[in-house]
Amino acid sequence: MNRDFRSDNVAPPLPQILDAAIRSGGLWMDAYADDQATGRLEQRLAAMFEHDVAAFPILTGTAANALALAQISGRFGQILCHRSSHIHVDECGAVEFHSQGNRLKALEGKDGKLEAGHMHPWLRTSR
């Protein structure tokens, strides 16, 4: 079996996932988080985390990364990342598109890791 882990866009879905998608694809469902699939997902996650959760299924890793960073970052700021990080090299501007005026700031670092010395000039300190 050929395996390619570069992206969720190059690898085929697992047979179980494809079968589930085909089975549910012909069903009528409400949209916008009122569908049965999202409800089942929220129940499974709530059981796993032992806490009520809200789930927002999305189709690609790019969307997941971009939307997650947009939610945890402020407006018109910078998101620090390594110059070879996936969000900087492979996400094709999706992070900046989905955030509220944020920019990715690509920094140097050994072995693909950010280093405090490189981040220090870009960090604000509160007094």
C-alpha cells in the first residue's frame, strides 16, 4: 500500500470513512449544526472529554488550521511561526485570509522549532 502523509488532500479516505460518507450522503439532514451527524459527533466528544462540547466539522486540514488560529488570535496582529512550518509554507494564505487582519511572521529556528531569542523582539509584554 502506498502511503503519502503530505496532506489530507493527497491521501484517500479510509474505507470506513468512505462507507460512512456514502451511507449518509443520501439522507436528508438539517444544516448548520442541526444535523444528526454533528449531534452524534458532539455526543462522542462529550463522552471522551467528560464535558459538553460544541463541534464544527469542516472538510480540510487547511480550513481547520486557519479557522482555529483565527479564533485564538487577536485582530490585526501577528502569528509567530517557523519559516518552514506547515501553516507558512503549505496553507497558501488561508490563515491570513480567515483571521481578522493577522499576518504570519515566519521566524528562524533550529530543526523547525521556534527559539525564544528569535521570538523575543516580536512579543509584547504587559506592564
